[in-house]
Amino acid sequence: MTSILIVTDAWHPQINGVVRSLERTAEELVKIGVRVEFLTPAEFKTLPCPTYPEIRLSLTHTKSVRRLITQFDCDHLHIATEGPLGLMAAAVARKDKKPFTTSYHTRFPEYVSARIPIPLSWSYSWLRRFHNSGAGCMVATRSLEEDLRARGFDNLMRWSRGVDEELFQPYEGSVLPEKLPRPIFMNVGRVSVEKNIEAFLKLDLPGTKVVVGGGPQLEQLRREYPKVHFTGSKVGEDLARHYASADVFVFPSLTDTFGNVMLEALACGVPVAAYPVMGPVDVIGDTGAGVLSDNLQEASLACLDIPRDHCRKIALDYTWAASARQFLDNALAAQAAFRDKIGKSQAA
């Protein structure tokens, strides 16, 4: 039986695309006979990340991480994040000359520059050294792969995402208050500055704007936009029914590498309005399941004419089973490439 240890700094109580992607991938891997283990901040004492308290930074050291990696005794090591655990796990693997893969989930340099005036080139230089030190770096889309390759990242592997089509579906009726005027323009996700939510809230649109999610910017935006309906965080079927209650899903982010929420909205039959940037270009593109434009108002209004059944049809092209198989193939390919590299080195 193949076994994989996934090291991640992103874990519960966070509710985001990274955590959901890792959990769903693991579930599907187990179904095909792979043993999957997780090394997360749940194993250690933690402290909240400044400006992002939901992220817990692990208080540990390399010796403890090495001990746990040894105890899990897995065939392959995958490092999902560039946080304290990810950095220590990579240091252990490099010192012990063991292969590992990484994945690039977040446009971290853009995220940092939204808060601190640090040049993008500095952040990308650091990330490039980290990801290039592994046997492969998994990326979700073609546009992200092209962007990172142009920045000097190598050994890039494609790992797409999926959607739970049984949970996210076109439910009948609405869970939103009946008093809210239609059409409903909705955003779902973390309410924080890097998600660019204010670009959505500032749009001149008919009906009602709805924001589903929690985060550090929630209370500020509630005060500044009293006409917007903020629901707070939702999970499970409640979340899916909120998606299905919308007429248009508006995705204003400029920093996401994929945007799982777009697939969830589409699976619920809701068209997507977004900027023509990484993520939306790959998921929506020319599928006709949404509208991409630098004028987000025009894109949002144009989405009102898109058939809901077509949106769901596009979403069903993405399955977690296919995503997990792609992840496993990448891990096996990285292992083989590492063995080949070692063999050539010894022969020389």
C-alpha cells in the first residue's frame, strides 16, 4: 500500500480552499487504497499569526518534526504550505536526502504586499528557493504554471481541483430573507483585504449584495456597507443552499491561484462574474458559465442571462476523484525522478 504524509500549516479551525482541497484529496486517495497521514498545527502548541489569527503558527522545532515524520513512516512526503511546519519538514527532508513535493496554493507575495510594502521580487525569490528544493511543485492551473515558470520555478506539476457535486447542487427555494430585493449578487469566502471584496461591494448593482464568510475585515465592512447582507460563515448543506439562493456569484479576487468557490457556485447552478485574471481565466475561460471583464459591474449584470443548468454542467467536469489521481501520479513521478537522479549521481 502506498502511503503519503501531508504536512500543512493550514488546518482547522480555518475554513478555506487549501484545507478543503487537502481533506477531499485525502478522502479520495483512501478510497483507492492509499494510506494518508497529516502533520498539522493540531500536534503542537500554537500562536495566532499576526493580522490572520485563524492561522495558527506551530511552536516546535526541527527535531520534533523529524521524529513525527519518522513515526508516520510514509513512502512520500508532500508539503502543502510554506509556514513553520512546511519549512521544517523541508529542512528535514533535504538533510536526510528524502524526496518531497510541494504545492503552490496562494499567491503569497501579492498577499504580503497587500499588507506590508515588501517588493514582490523578494518574496518570489524566497518562494522559488523553497519550492525548487523539492522534487516537484504542484500547481492548480495552466496560467499559474506559466507565471511561476517565467519567475524561475521548475519541476512544476499540474494538480487541479474538484467539487462535491452531491453537496453543491441547485437546491429549490432560498435560505435568504424574503425581504431582500432580487437579483442576489453573492460572494463567498474569507472576508479579508487580499480577497478584494470591496471591489464587489462598491459596484452599482440592482437587488442585493450578499457576503457569506468570516474574517478580519468583516466588522469593518459591515459598518461601512450597511445595505449589504452579511451572513457570517456557513458550512455544509447550509453553505450550499446559500450558494443556490444567489442569482450571480461575484468573484473579485486578484490573488487566488484557483478559487474553489467558483466551482461550488457553478455546481449550484450560479454563473460567475470575475476579473480576467489567474483562476477565473482557467475555471471560467470561454465556457459560457460566467463573464470575465475588467468592468466587474458589466460582467455581473451579463451573468443574469446565463442558464443555470449550463453552469452546473461545466462544474461537473471537475471531480475530486480525478484530482486525487492526479495528485498520486505526481507523487509517484516525483519519487521516480528522484531515484533516477540519485542513480545517475552514484554512477557518475
